Amino acid sequence: MVLNRIILCLLILICVLNHRLLSQSVNIDNETLVRIGLVLDMESWIGKSIHMCINMAISDFYALNNTTYRTRIVLHTRDSKGDPLKALSAVDHLLRNVKVKAIVGPETHLQPKLLSLFADKAKVPIFSLSGPSTMEHPYLFHIKQDESTMAESVAALVESYKWRHVIFIYEDTDDGRKILPYLLHSLQDKNIHITYTTAISLLATSDEITQLLHKLMTFQTTVIIVHMSPSLASSLFLNAKRLGMMREEYAWILTEKTVDLLRSTDYEVIESIQGVLGFRPYVPRSRRLHNLTARWHNFFYRKYPTSVTKEVPMLALWAYDTIWALAESVEKVQVLENGPFLLNEVLKIRFMGISGEFQLSEGKLISNGYEIMNAIDYGEKRVGYWTSSEGITKAYPLINRCHHRYSSMNSEACTTVPKGRMLQTVPRKILQIGVLKIRNFKYFVDVEHDVEKNVTTATGFSVDVFNSCIGAIPYEFISFDNATYDDIVKKVNNKELDGIVGDSTILANRSELVDYTATYTDLGIGTLARIKKNDMWFFLKPLDVGLWMTAIASLMLTGLVVWAIE
């Protein structure tokens, strides 16, 4: 019994010591080991690439600074398996149990508010590879060029061609929708209109995509911006090629999210995207990048021969530089238990990394700009650059190996681009817009019909709003004198009219037949009357004699009933 008690006490002592070691940085042979958490989808190709580049970053950093640095980063990797809930659980486990000093990942899309709750409470920096960050949460960083920068670059390219109308197609996910408000703002600043926006589900079938493309072919705008994953985009372009939408009169622009489609290994996909333009984050060529790419390529060629590509994913390059910045910051911090000290050092870091100049500001990575790539001759060519300071600039002169479909861009933009990417000049349909001749409130809609010329003109606030929204699309007003809005709504539903302008009330039965725009007045139509004199009893004036008599009779009846009961 005594021996058993001694063994039990020793086990308890070992557990206590082990817990204390886990709760703080470990010092071994005058070298402090600092725990850094890593949350990735280890079953995905991108997760494996990031994991390998992070390990190479640790190896490269301490091979260069092994003799002078007293700290060393130790990774604690958790596999999220692509599940957001498992990713959050892994973050919580690393913060509570492992007591890590920083976390890199996840690359799985998560709501930033969820990650920020963990980061702010534990005062531990989290370097997210997916969701955006805000200045409200100082411990959450977005290690990726944000959507506002991407939107500005796309708007600059569209403006350089003097295009004024575009169509935007995006992936129907939270990650796909993030860019939409930024793109609307950037295009609006340059007086460029989005004619039509549509979302495509990740599970969309080929027939559903074909149906959508048929709808796009009815529009006169042929400049199409695509923002979706490469796997979904490949199906889109295969169907677009089949429908003849890859002709010269169409312009296709790929965002950073989609541009990896240009490196597809599928011959049919490459053939279908000839002539498209895409934006890729700019990475300056260097010996370090060349060596890293060679090591990465050799590793994947041996282990994953079916998924090998020539280029390292951008997220992996940013993760490499993030670990380098963390290792440098950890060495400068004297008190590792204090989160704000590490945060301040990270914010001071600025160096030339593998991905270019690496610097964090306002919770995000400062952009180095974008390369503009053109799918040419079953490959891709760099034809220009975009930076926030200089806008679009042309690339160095390229040998023109393009066939007749390609020519030069305008003098202020790129050197090699698709030819004839212009809006269609086919005859336009004149929209038939119904207006109801209203006797009252003519400041909203006032309709006049010239019988001799058979021309209807309309003025008023509602008409001004309509003209501002409709742009340059031709239309004509159709006047209705002896009708109601219910009658006109039915005509729109029967395709006798293309739309209605006016003060039509949004009702349930009407909403089943037509789509309404957002209301552009807060209170709707009302009447403003002047009070002639100050009267404290003016609120009683709307109550007529009949209402007063009814109220008095009701009061007397109630009193009579109560008296009878008593």
C-alpha cells in the first residue's frame, strides 16, 4: 500500500510539472521554445502547400540565425478537415490547453467576428488566411490582399478600356459575396455601371450554368467579371465556349480568386479560356523564390504527382513570410507571456520577403499590387501591372506570338490583350415603361400625352429616380388614364410592358407577379398641412361628432353593465 501511494504521488507530481511546462514557453539549453499554433485543412492541396512552406520558413530562418537567436518557434498543427466548426474548436484548444503565443490559419473561410472573439479574449495574435479583419479587433490579421484592393484594380482595368457597363458573376458563398460591396463602390467611383449581377451555386449543374449563360447573352453588355473558385469557373467557361461566348466581342476578367484557372492542366479548359484577362498578386522574381519553388515542386512531385503544378500558391508564400515575421518578433520580445508586446513587434515588422515587401497595417497585409495576365497560346503572359499609387502600367515589351485574335491595348494600359473586346452594337430593344396618369401628387409623376405626335412625356420625382437608374438604355413611356396599378402590374406579368414607374404600393398579390425596387422614400406619399394657430386641443379635431357620441354611449353602456352586476 505504501509503495502504491508513493507511485501515485509521483504520477501526480509529474502531471503538475507537465501542466506547468505546457502553460509557458519552455527553456532548454538556453534556447526558449515558443509555441505557435497552426490550423489547416491537411486533406486539401492548398493546406499541404501552406504546411510545407511554413516548415521551410522555420528551417530557413533558424539556419540563418541559429547562432545569435535565443528563441525558436515550435509548431502545434491541428487538422480542420475543411470544417469551420472543427477549425474553431482547434483554435480554442490551442489557446486554452497548449497556450500558444500566436496562431496561423485557418485557411477555411470563417466569420471574422468568431475568430476575433478568441483572439481579443486571449490577447493572442491570429493570422487568418481567409476571413477579413477590421481595426476593431487588433489581434486578428488578414494575411491576404483584401477585397477592396482587388475591386479597385478591376475597376481600373475596365476604365482603361473605356467600358461603361459590366456583368458580375460570383460564387454563391460567403467568401464569394464579400467583394460585391467593394466592387460596386469602386465601379461607381469611375462611373461604371453593373448591368447585372448573379450568383452561381457550387453545386450548379451544367444545365443550370447553360441557362444562366443564355440569359447573359440577351444583355448588350459583353464585359463579364468572374469571381469564383477555379473548379466552378472551369465548368462556366466550357459552357461559354460551347455557346460561342468566347468570341472577340466578349471580354472576360478573372479576379484573384479565379485566376489560378489559367494554370489548369485540363486541355479543354485551357482552350476555352483563350483571351481572358486575370489578376494575380504581384510577386517579384528573386533567387529565394526560385529556390523555394524548386524545393516545393520536388516535394510535391514525389509525394503528390497528380496535383503537382509549377507555381507555389500565393497563400503558401504569404504564410512563409508570416512565420518569418513571427520568428523575428518573438526574438525581440522580452516577456513572452505579454500578448500586447508581441502584437506591437509584429506591427513594426517590415522586410523584403518571398512574396515581396511584407508589412501589416490596420489588421491586413499591405498590397504589393497585381499582375495582369492574359491567356494566350495555351499559356499565360504578363501584360501589365496595377498598383494603388500608379494604377495600370504596361509590362515590359513581349515578343508577339499571338494569332489574329490579339492586338495591343491602349497606350496607358497593357501591351497584349484580346482584340475587339467591345460592347455589342446590335440594335437595342426599346423598353416599354407604363405610367399611370395621377390626378393628385403630380410632383411624383406627371404624365402628358401629345395626341398629334403620339408621344408620352413624364416628369416628377419618380421619373427622375428612374432616369438616374436606367442609364442610357432606350425606353418609351406608355400612358394609362383609366386604369389602376393592379391592371398595369398584370400587363408587366403578361410581358405587355417591361416595367412601371410611379408610386405603386407594394402589396402581397402584386409581389407575386412582379419584382419591386427598394423604396426611395421613407414615408411614402403623404399630405403636409399648415397649422393656422397654436391650439393645444388640435389633436382632437380629427374626431367627428359621430365618434364622440359612440364613445359616450359605449361608456354609459359599460357603466350600466357594471352597475347591474354590482
